[in-house]
Amino acid sequence: MVKSERDEIELIFTREGMTIRKKVAMPFKKETWVEELVYYDNLRDMDRIEILIDKVEPKIEKGILKSLRFHVAEYTTHHLKTQLQDKGIKIKKEFRACRFSKDILIETANWLVDMGYLTGNDIPVDLGGTKRYLINSQPKHRNNENFRAPHRLKNGLYIETHYSHNSCVQYARRLLKHFNLDEEDLEVIGFKK
């Protein structure tokens, strides 16, 4: 794939995978970034990627490389496999797609919102910790520290998502149990164990 004079293309590499984005002109709107392709935990299945780079933007937080963003003139990929439809959760047989491990927790909480279990009356949600909340009206823990990776749920509440894959699954199950549902109602699909 070769970029035209007006195209802007980004390849973003993170620990979770690679995203290819293209800036496109929209009628009567500013240009916007559109995700063309997303590849997850299977980057090792990629035979080859060829990139002609215009610019590289590393994102570094506290001395740790979080992502690399390549502004590219052109790229070619070979034998890439996607997992978008194959990754997600099922709660009581309802499927919700999940891109990253934190989405398991987010989608479980949003399912509880959609089903009327999780409301503003239920906060803060504390699953037994001494310092941290899982869900709160503000992205703050019990000890008034900020959530490290807050995500805003459909109903405006905030959920902490700064956990490992296993912890995200564990907290999602504990969240169901907190609302008197069966932990086994949650099925995680497509994530490597």
C-alpha cells in the first residue's frame, strides 16, 4: 500500500499489538483518524512488514517506552492475522468484543450498567482493598490518590483499569459477585492464558 500525497498514515506499536491508522478527509468536517487494521497479541505471526518512515514518535512515561508511533510514507504487510471478532467476553451468553485485557473489566462493568445493576447509588465499589476503589464517582481511591488508569463508564462513573490480565479477569468476576451474580457467568474468549 502506497500513500497518496494527501494521506497520513500511522503505525502504532504497543505491548498489546499494532494499529494502522489513516487520516481521512470527511465532508464538511475536519480530517479525522480512522483505524484501518488492528492486530493484537499475535505480532509474532507477522511474516514481514516493510515501512518507509517519515517520523518516529516514542511515548515514554517514567523512563518506560509505552508506545512507538511511526508516521509512514508507505508500508506493506505480509500474512497478518486479526483477532478482533475472536477476542472478548460473554456474560450470560451476551458477547462483547474486547481489544485489551483492561476491556474485560470495562465491558463487564458496562454490562452491569446496561442491566441496571451498577448505578450511582452503588459507589464507591470496593472489592476488599484497604486503599483502592475499583469504581468511584471521581477517579480517586480511598486514600485520595488518583486512579492510575481511569476509564469512564457509560453512566459517568470511573473504573480503575491498571491491572494485569489475570487481575482484570479476577476483578471482573469479583464485580459480578459483588452484585450477587455468578462469577461463572463471565467467559473470557480469545486471550492467551
